[in-house]
Amino acid sequence: MSGASLTLDPAPRSEAAEAVRLEVREFLAAELAAGSFSPHVDTWLSGVDPAFSHKLGERGWLGMTWPKEYGGHERTAMERYAVTEELLAAGAPVAAHWIADRQSGPNLLRYGTEAQRAEILPKIAAGECFFVIGMSEPDSGSDLASIRTKATRDANGDWVVSGAKVWTSNAHHSHYAIVLVRTSPADRDSRHAGMSQLLIDLSLPGIAINPIRILDGGHHFNEVVFDDVIVPGDMLLGEEGAGWHQVTAELAFERSGPERFLSTYPLVAEFGRRAADTQDPAQLAALGRLSARLLALRQLSLRIAAALDRGELPNIPAALVKDVGTTFEADVIDEIRRVTDVPASLDSPDPLGRALAEAQLHAPGYTLRGGTNEILRGIVARGLGLR
Amino acid sequence: MSDQDLVVETVRDLLAAHEPFVLTPERPWDEALWQALVETGLTGVGISEEAGGSGGELADAVAVVRTLAAGAAAVPVAEQLLVAGPALTAAGLAVPSWDVPVTVAVAPSVTATADGAGYRLTGTAAGVAWTGVAAQVAVLAGSGDDLVLALVDTAGLPAPVAANLAGEPRGTLTFDATPAAGAALTAEQADAVRARYALARAVQLAAALEQVLAWTVQYAGERVQFGRPLAKFQAIQMELAEMAGEVTAVTALTDAAVQALDRDEGVVLAAAAAKVRAGAAVEVVARLAHQVHGAIGFTQEYRLHHLTRRCWSWRDEAGSELVWSRLLGAGLVAGGSGEDLWIRLTRVV
Ligand SMILES: Cc1cc2nc3c(=O)[nH]c(=O)nc-3n(C[C@H](O)[C@H](O)[C@H](O)COP(=O)(O)OP(=O)(O)OC[C@H]3O[C@@H](n4cnc5c(N)ncnc54)[C@H](O)[C@@H]3O)c2cc1C
């Protein structure tokens, strides 16, 4: 593969996207004025608010690109991009539906059976059905192919699932998991064979969801244990044995969006207010440096959205943007710290102090979730023809 | 075995019986560990016996603080042994007992008004370490154009709950004609108190960062992905090496600043440099430590956060990185043309 695969064509300007962007801004201003949410950092992990998700569904801002027959709105990826970008920039509570709208829905659309799509997609688009990612296990993080959770067919043709998934964000608020399982034993010669994806209703008997607290004490992570859980035979997603291929396609959606550089934007916004107030030259320069990085990331991310509209799956550029973007998300904190004199504390009377604290305590996650930056750089190196 | 080795060993033994825990408003410090330190005389190390301490050198006190910091011990020992103790003793202010914690507040906006043999304090001090835990606080307060070091009993003072990123209490103290013992300080003496506080944080940071590196190297040797330990991947080796560079630089500068303090040289710029350098290292070391640990390091169950959360806060306490880097820069060109920057640099430590 040549280095050229890293470059994407420029995104065409989309009038429709700019129009919906304004609608979302108006909506968010009204919601803020009504006190329906308060802005926070990293809300696509921690801002769970099913009522808010439902409102977005009502306005047609979930499942935006899906066919109308499945509750979608047949709009472009550029329009969806504008909506997600506005929600993230405002620090709105989008975590409940985020995974379902971003990757589980598209995954179902590509690989689901007619019955699965008809049953589930309209509920996702309505903001009433939430999903989690069941990939990682205690011994399988970066090395996802080494998973051990297994599913075997019983006499009735149902799946019997046993094993444990971990770091499962928001499983305690969600309805379904798409779980990567071994459906035939690991094969030394072909590490990626023998895996499948199952669509698992999280209310089934035998499933235990155990909380794991992150640095700020928040409960977002879970361990999800499957103790011989009987999953109906028709809940296989896609093809038996094609799990690895499907997961790889799913990761392209997982890695390509604006949440890979906007997680800490609410902190930047707070800092912008401060710099405007103080007119301190060092603060203005820092804001300038941050803005230049952010603007470049936006252009990259927009190009990815345009590529999705053309039906491409830009895996390698998505890996690149995620590496550069998540590095930016964490760097924001130190750029701002270096030119302000506000202690980071969740108890701070100063909103900048609180935003700094939220951003810092969530920082380790930015460059790990959805594939670590080391792994992403390996993918980029492959794109450069180096391996 | 040197005296310091003995001190370190004693502290380590105590730490082994007092694991760090997640601090909460209900349980904001490790009182049992403090009691154990009191029983072994370690809360008075480096403070003369005449002043009610247990004697010993600055190096001993630093060894105690370093070891406790590496163990993420939730006790106000750095404040007491490296700042409040020496400052109060030098100012001739008697502390009834070192068995109950004494903390520090640098708050020149608090006014001290002479009242008989003592003072009365009025005003607020924000971000005071160990509010609600310390029984007494050494306040660096203003008094007209002068500065006063005052010793105040915190019992009865309102102390709203607020915490740093590690849950360590960092509250606001409000004084309202609060009676205090006190002594006037020269500007130089006051600067030395501030510098000591910054240096105390630098010492804690150096020790914590060293421990974070050790934990990360250990973890990389144990965690297996793709059939081998993480430590075998070149990308991880580079990250560990980068961390080691940062940690070594911080330790070298902090040690030199402590020695400058021991020689009783002008310590302000040395402390500033040590604090700023340690703070800058936190950025790299904490980030890479978490990166190498993966998701497990992002949890409260795993030990890493006990130190990384402290480091993220300590770097901006006792004067933020911004304040100390400005002071260092300004100090290096103060009253001159900047022509002699090199000469001044070579005199810092
Ligand atoms: C906030 C957050 C939310 C998450 N949500 C979910 C979720 O909902 N569902 C889910 O399934 N998972 C989730 N994860 C898990 C995430 O996918 C994993 O953390 C990630 O894949 C890394 O795995 P690990 O944590 O086990 O780290 P490890 O794989 O153990 O990696 C540790 C370190 O070693 C490096 N490393 C590993 N292999 C190599 C190599 N070959 N070369 C160079 N370096 C290497 C890594 O880059 C990393 O720095 C989440 C994680 C976070 C932080």
C-alpha cells in the first residue's frame, strides 16, 4: 500500500449540513436555557441521559443516515457529522445512545438479518434502545484476537455463552451488547478465524454486570460476566466465523468521528471565555495554538465523513486522525494549565477549575479506548508501506 | 547503614501495614498511619528537640517525606516537617505538640493585626492543604507592608470541604479576628517559607514519579499481549525510556535544591526550578504510565491512580507551575540587563 492511502479528498461544502448545524445550535441553546443539561467534559462516555437521547431521536438526529424503512432519515454522513460535532462541542449528555447510533446500528444495517433490523433499528433511531461494545476481556485488550469468551450451539440451536467482557462502558444503562465470541476453538495458524458476533439482550438470565470505578469515582466501566447464558439461535450477527472481519469494519465507524478530538472541547470553551476576559497575551497565544490544531483535526475529520458518504471505509486515515486527535484532547489540559493559575478541582468554585479536573481525571482514557495510540500508529505505519 | 536508610526502612515498614485508599470527605486522611508515625517519633524528624521535635537533619526529614510520598500516604508530613516545622521554629514560635498535624497557608491577603503579645487574623486563605485534618496552621499573612508568620488553632474555624484531584483536603480557611501567636518576617524570610513549600512539593513529586516509573516498568514486564510481555515491544521500551529520562532529571535537580537548602544558600530560585521541572515531568510521566497500563490503570481498583492523581495536583500546589516559572524567569534577569543570565543560571544550584 502506498503513502497516498493516508490522504483523502477534500470534503465538499454541504449546505444541508450547515442547515442542520444551525437547527442543533438552536435546540441546544434552548435546552441549556431550560436547564435540561449542564455542559461537561467527555460526555460521550459519562453523560448518560436517556430523556435527552429520546429528544434527539424525536428531532431525527439519531440513525440519520439509515434507510427510512428502519426508522432512519436517509441523510448524509456530512449532516450526521455536523449534528454530532455540535452536541460534543456543547458538552451535551449523549452517552446513552452514542454507541448504538455510531456503530451498533451501522453494524446491524450491514450484517443484521431482516428481523434483527426491523426489530431494533427503529428503536435506536428513536433514542430508546442503547448498545454496548463487548470486545475487550481481562487478558485481551490490544490483542483482541486472543479472546476466550465462547459460544456453542445447544440441541435447540441456541447459543450458550460463557466468559467475561471488561471495560464495557455503560452496560448498566443499556439494552443490548454486540459481543465478540469464539464459536470454534482458537487456531494457531489462523488467529482471526473462528470468531463471531452475537447480539445479546443484557436482561437475559445468567448475565452479571459488575461496576468498575474510574479515577474520578464515576461508574461507566463494567465487567459483564456470562454464565452459560442461553442466547436465541437467531441472534447471531452476520456470519458464523466472520466475527473478526465484522469487528474490523465496526472499528472504522468507532474511530472516525469528531468525538476523537472534541472530548475535552468544553474545557477549551471555558478557557476561551477566560482568555476573552483577561486578554492575557500568553493565554491568547495558547488559545491560538490550540485552535490551529483543532481546525486541522476538523478538516481531517470532515474528509473522513465525506469518504463515508462515498461508501468508503477509510480505516487507515481514521486511525491517523484518532491518534492525532486524542493526543490533542489530552494536550489541551497542559496548554491551558501552563497559562492559567487555577487549581484543578471537582469542588472548584471556578468553572475552569472544574473543567480542568474533569478533563484530567478522564485523560488516560482518550488515548486508550477504541484501540490504543500505539496500535493505531502501527496501522498508520502499514499505510505508509512500512510493514 | 546510614541514618537515612534506617529512617526509610522504618517508614516502609509502617507503610506496609497502611495501604493507600481512596480518600473521601468522610475519610480524608490516614489517621492510623499518622498515629503510627507519631509513635515512632517520625512526625518530629528534622525539628530540634528543644522545639519539641525528635531531632535529626534536613536529609532525614526529606527521606521521611520522600518515602511517604512514594507510598501515597495521606498524612500532612511534608507540610509539617519541611515547611511549618522549620519556619515556625526559625521564627521562634513554640508549637505545643508535633503529635497533632500542623499545616501551612501562604495567604498574604489575610491581614494580621497586632493585639497584645499576639495577633488577630482576618481574611480567607484558599487551597489550604489538610483543612479539617490539621489541628494548627502556620499562616503567612500580611500586615500592612510587612509579613507575619502566625500560628493558629484551627479548632472552631469553618472549613468547607474541598479536595484536590486525589481527594486530599484543600479547603478555604476563613479568619475573623482570629487570635494567633505570630512573628514578623522579613521579605526574605517570607520568600524562604514559600520556597520551602514549593521544594517540599518538588520532593514529593520526585519520589512519586520515581515510584510511578518503577510500577510501570514492572507492569510492562508482567502484562502479556500478542504472546509476549509489553516490555518486549519497542514502542513500549521507548515510552519507558522517555519516562526514565524525565524522572532522572527531576531527581537530580530536586536533590541539588535540597542540598542548597541544607547549605542555607538563597533557595528561592532553586526551589522554583525544582518545582517547575517536576511539574513538567508529571505531564509526560503520568501520561505514559497510564498509556502503558491500559484500561486497568484507569480504574480505582488498581494502585496507579493513588500517585498519578496526586502528581496532577501537587504540580500546581504551593504556587502553580505558572507562578513559579514566572518567578524563576523574572528572578534570573531581575535588576539586570539579562546579559549575565548564564552567570546567574550557574548560581541557582
Ligand atoms: C474509557 C474506555 C472505555 C472503553 N470502553 C470499552 C467498551 O465499551 N467495550 C470494550 O470492549 N472495550 C472498551 N475499552 C477497552 C479498550 O478497547 C482497551 O483498553 C484497549 O483496547 C487496550 O487494551 P488494554 O487496556 O487491555 O491494554 P493492553 O492491550 O494491555 O495495552 C497496554 C499498553 O501496551 C501497548 N501495546 C499492546 N500491544 C502492543 C504492541 N503490539 N505494540 C506496541 N504497544 C503495544 C498498548 O498500546 C498500551 O499502551 C475501553 C477503554 C477505555 C479506556
